[in-house]
Amino acid sequence: MGARWNRNRDRQNGGRQERDRRWVCCWDWERWEYWKYWGTWRTGDTGVLWVLLALRVPGALRALLGLGALGVLGVREALGVLEVLGALGALGILEVLWVLGALLALLPSPAPAETFSAMLSVRGALGAERSLLRQLRSYLREESARLRRLRRFYEKVQALHQDPKASMDNPLLAFSLIKRLHSEWPNIIYSIKATGNAQALHASLQDVEQELPGAEDLDGSAWALMCLQDFYALNVKALANGIFQASGATHLPLYSPSRRVSLSADDCFHVGKVAYDTGDYYHSITWLEEAVSLFRLSYGSWNPEDRSSLEDALDHLAFSYFMAGNISHALSLSRDFLHYDPSNQRVTRNVAKYEKLLKMGTGTSITSLRRPNSTNLQSQDTYEELCQRPRGQPVPERFLYLDCAYETKINPYLLLQPAKKEIVRIQPYVALYHYFVSDTEAETIVGKALGELQRSVVTSGEKQQKAEYWISKSAWLKDTADPVVRALDRRIAAITGLDLWPPYAEYLQVVNYGLGGHYEPHFDHATSRKSPLYRMNSGNRITTVMIYLSAVEAGGSTAFISANFSAFGCQNPVSAPQNAALFWWNLQRNGNGDGDTLHAGCPVLAGDKWVANKWIHEYGQEFWRPCGANPWD
């Protein structure tokens, strides 16, 4: 809601150079003391540190670090030279460790983990993988050629050993044997070509290292799958098989992708492990059960990309059941584990512990697992029920009097092109404007926002911070960013009848939702006078205009929790029509917030959700929407 304030602060600091603060660990050779330096330096000042390091060491190291100070040698190259010097015995082990710690401190820190929070970033990660794929193709081509040559060498030598006529009495054969053992076999075993191929592959990974998702992204994407599992009551076994089917459902899947993609056993294990690590055994059990099932199907085969095994899945699943109170099943799984790894002493002790507990009568009564309410929202059930409402739901009779109309509001701007308005709800008043922007305008707005996207923040008291309950990235566009943005402001002013002249309205916020992206129930207006929204000195947010810039394949609807409805009319109640705009009043006539406007963004099940928000404030609207004592006027 309030990323704008952080961006303003960033602008104020825009003239300052970015600084890094890091520990540099070193060894004092004269006093034999380990010392730390809490350094602060600007990006580009690492040459100074190179010089400082060079002054602390003798001999070969001083030359090495001197090259670094001059910029001739990068950190990674210096690490390579250091490895060679250590191997040649030119450096002692303490010298190597000392300089290694200093050089590692100079390496750039990993990129912030923000891939999963916007589908734009997820798609951007495809570029990094394409680069790796090209290098892997080159590696496979080079290795295939090398292995073909290796095969020929093997067949030649094997033929000699199988030829009964090949006698070492022949001096030529004797010479070739000695030559092979002296030089050819070492060349085969320590192949420079093989080393070069592997180094090229490693270098390609280093080239895209800053673009790769981090551990937070991986865990965030796992939580996104669990979020979709909960909100849309998805069956985990079907989901792992690429089918988006609700548990116990007999109707069509919620989403049918053109190409079905299944999850591997290792994929399911990681999702379950993320839940396991946080003590969420409700989710860990469902995902680890599927991981065990898939590992059993492929037991005995090995995939180089896997980081887990059947034993890992059984181990974590057994403990999950134990923590959930089902000791008998934990015992059964632990015994199953020992069938594959009978020498594991820890699991053997667990089996003895479980058997003892069962003899004591502990854990004999099994209670069904309940899903943890991580958000502690009283409205969670309503929120999820609204998100799950199927397409084509019947229109309640009480809504039948709501209609559509061409609206002009006696506004010259709308006389030539009336707004296509559909009244969705009377209380709270919600209207949907169809075809509010064109495809070209939507693409322009998205294009202008691409370079400005940052993780969305929410207001928490007087601060603004990232939140797990709003998974998205956002950017703010002034009306000077593009003529399309300026024209959109005029169009919004025409349909609302309000004044958008600064500071009576905020900049246009453009939001891209991430994997399973959603926004839990919230108000757009401030509920506290300490909110950063009041820093504009233009009062509270009187109204919201939300524009849907993209079509979402499944999910992603806007649900009004207190009013118990989804906002998209009778034709498409689950997903908003692309290029439409949703309008509602946040404040009542007396200036109080309207509690019925509590709303939420449902998780995006499939697709890329882009929206633009325009918030108009109450100051400056005195003549366009006069105040009144009756809040319902």
C-alpha cells in the first residue's frame, strides 16, 4: 500500500554512494593474534583493502595482492592463483587461510531473493536458465566428442589384450605398452580437456550467479504451493501429477494447463521439508507422503539433480507423524527406514523410544490433523470460500436489479465515449467499468513500470515493511511518465467526478503479483491517524480505482469479505475481465471508514496478474463529494 514513501526516501538518498559493511577476518603474524576489522567502504574502494592486505604479508603474497590493488587481478582470479601457490608449497597453510578469508570478504554479496514475489521476475529467471542450457549443450557436445575418443582408446587397448597373437616379445608392442602406461593413461585420467569443459560449465554458472533465485525464493515458492493447496482445497497427489483438482471434487479441474507438468519426488520432499522446518506438520505430512510414494516408484535409480532420497523422506515423515501425535505410524515408518539403512543408530534409538511410548499407552489415540491458521484471521473461511466460488455461479436474486449502463455524468470527456458501467453492489457501492483501458494502454503502463518494480510493502503502525500476506512487486508512475498515464488520470477524474490534481491523489501504483500472489483482507483507507498515508497532508483515501491490466487464467479475483461477494458481476465472477476498472468508496459521507470495503486479492492459481491502483484522497473533494452527517447518503 505504501511503497511510495520508501521510494521517496530512496530518491532523497539517490546522490549517496552505496556502502557495504563487512567483517574482514585476519591473522596478526607478529603477535599471532586473530583480529577482525569492521570495515566500511564504498563500492570501488576495494583497491585500498588490497593495499592493506599486501602490507601485512611477505613474499609471493605481496605480489599477488599488489596486482589486485592495481586492478590487474580480480578476486576470483586471485583465488585461483592462491590455490596454485598453496599447491606448490610456496605458502604455508596459515598464510593460505589468512588471505583466503580476506579475499572471500571481497566477493560480492548474493542478489536479494525477490524472484518468487513477481511473475515478471519468475519469467526473467528463464533467461538465466536458457544461458545455462546453452552452456550445458556445449559441454555435452564437447564431452561427447571427448568420450568418443576415449572409447576408441579403450577399444584399441582392449583389442590388444584380447589378441592371442599380441606378445610382449615384439619390441613395438613392448614400447607401446610402456608409452601408454607412462603418458597415455595419465593423459586419459587427468584429461586437460575434461577439466577445461568442466571449468567452462562452472564459469557459466558464475556469470549468471547474481540472477539466480536464492534460498528465500525457493522457500517462498514452496509456501506458494501450500497456499494454493489451502485456498483452492487442492488434492496434493493430483497437484504433484500436474492436475489442479479440488479434494473430493467431481467437477472439472480448476485449471487445465496446455502442457501438464508433474513434480518429482525431490520436489515434493522440498515442499514438505519447508513446512517441516517451521513445525507445520499438517503440510509436511501431505507433501512428504507424496514424496515417499514417488521415491518408492523410482527406488534404485538416481537423478543427478536430486538432493534427497527415500530415506530422507521416510525420516522426516516419521518425525512429522510423531510430532502430530501418531506414534504408531511414526514407528512403522521408522522401521521401514531401517529396512533401507539398518545401521542408522539415530533411527534405531527412535524406534526403541516409540515402542516404549506405545507400551506406556502414549499416542494410542489419534486425532485428525488440523491446518494451522498462520494468519489468525477471523475472516479466513469467508476469504477462502469467496476465492473458491466456481465460474458461472448463479446470480443471487437480490442482485438482479443491478444493471449496466453507458455513463456520461454530463462530462464533456464522456459524451463522445461514454463509460460502460456495471453496478456490482450497492452497499458497499462497487462499480465495474468495462474496457476502461485499451490493450495498447495496458501494455504501455506495464512497460513503464518494468524498471521500477520493488517488493510491495504494507503499512504497519507508523512503518512500512514487506509482508508475507502481500506477495507482489509494485512501482509508482507519475502522470509525467507517459501521455498514457496522464490520459488515464483524466479518465479516472471523469468517471469519479473527483479532483486528481496533486496532492489530492497518489501516483498510479502498478502491481505485479508473484507465484501464488495474493493480498490478505485489508482496507485501502488508513485506520489510524499515525498511518504514513497522512504524510501527504491530504486526508484519508476516499476512493479506490483498480484497473486490471492483464487476464488471469485462474484465481486472482478480488473478494469483499464483510460484504461476502466477489466483485466481477454475473458474467465472470472469479476472474476480472482484462482492461476493466473496479471502483468503490472507502469513506462514508461523514468521513468514517466503510467497514464493508474490507477486501482481499485471492491467490493467483495460474497466469500473470497485473493491476494498477489509483487512490484519491478526501482533501480537495469538498465540492465534488460534500460531507454529510448521514454516512449512507
